[in-house]
Amino acid sequence: MLDIRGITLTFNKGTVNEKVAISDLSLNVNDGDFITIIGANGAGKSTLFNAIGGTFITDSGSIVLDGKDITLTPEHKRARSIGRLFQDPMKGSAPGMTIEENLALAAGHGGWLSAISKKDKERFKKCLRQLNMGLEDRMQQPVGLLSGGQRQALTLMMATINPPKLLLLDEHTAALDPATAEKVLELTRSIVEENHLTCMMITHNMQSALELGNRTIMMNAGRIIYDVSGKEREGLTVNDLLEKFRETSGKALDNDRMLLGL
């Protein structure tokens, strides 16, 4: 479904600030995989998503999505097949536009926004009811007036209203309070399962990394150092992940956010 072969990405090449962000990374993602990704700051997790999404063009290697080589495809064209959520709830939606208008844009509604059909309105209400936040009764409210959790849940709905071939979640609950984060994670699980989405999710919470999805990847220094699924993954604990990081990287994990996630 997603086939990444030997991609490398270096920032500030040829300068004193040169940094290899992704180093000869290969990854095969199967249709329907829900992969959780963990790693310390600077491991290359978000950079990997940026490479997949087209924010950065890699220096070498290839990226093939659903049989199509997208290595050099511009970001805006990849967005037709790739849905993405960021850590900041303010990203991914237009604050000055209403909930209804945001959903219309996400759905690829043609023509003027004022011409949204009654059928579309009912579709949007049905989608919003799944959030269980009462937003279906506030469709004319500007998105900028929503709370962070409401806005992130709406953005998740926008990213999946037309099910993408690939959904990228970049710590999309990290800026939310624990109760709201849990609600958005449960909503994420439900939407991914219901639509049989192929999903990759970066998280700092190692317990969530083991509980969600069917596969967990650990990154360090721009490489994948551990890839686990199936029976082996079912028996893993957070302490096992910490030990695996020490074994493969030669050092202890010192990321406070991840350790506090214990």
C-alpha cells in the first residue's frame, strides 16, 4: 500500500549546520495497517511524515502510494490521497469559516459555499453526531470559537470525511487535556476501524503505542530501529520498549514526555 525505499533527507547540506534527518529509511505499510510510531525528539518521526506528505522532497529513495510513485509529487496533489492531523489543534481548519463551511471544503464541495445542498448538510450533521460534542447543532458557528479538543475532533472528521488512502496523525492529542485526548483517541480508533483506513500515528505515550493499532515502530537518528507486530507485540510492556531502545541505540531513552507517559 505504502512502499518507502531508501529515502534520505538532509537539512542545510554543505553547511556547518548540516543535519541528516532521515537516513536510508525503508518501510512497507500494508493496506489496513494502523502503525504507532515512537521515538525521542529529533528521531525523524515528523520529518518522515513531511516526506510522505510532500512537505519536503527527499534527497534520494522512492515513495510509492497505492502503486503510484509520488516521490516528486507536489504536496497539494498528495493531499487528495493523504489525510493529516498535527499536534496543534489550530492547524487543519479555517477559524473564520463556519463548521459547515469547513466540512464542505474538506468534502470537496463544488461551487460557492452558499450553495451547500440540503443533502450535504444532512451528511455533515450525521458525521458530527459521531463526535458526541453537540457540534451538529452549531454548524453555523465559526470554527475559531471551538475549544482545542472540539477543533481537533472536527479536523479529524474533515481529514476522513472522504476516506483517504493514508491517514497521518502527528501527535494529534498531545496539546489536549487527558480526558479530551482520550476521547479523541477513541474517536480515532473508531473512525479508522469503521473506514478500514491505513493509518500511521506518532505518539509520545508508549502505552498508547502498544494499545492502539496492530504494529509499532521505534525511530532513532532518522532510522527505524524496531518494528514489531502480531504475537510479539501483544506481550510487550512499556519497560520492554525502554529496554529495546537501550539495546538498539546504545543509550537510555531520556525524553521526559515519553517517560512521563508511563
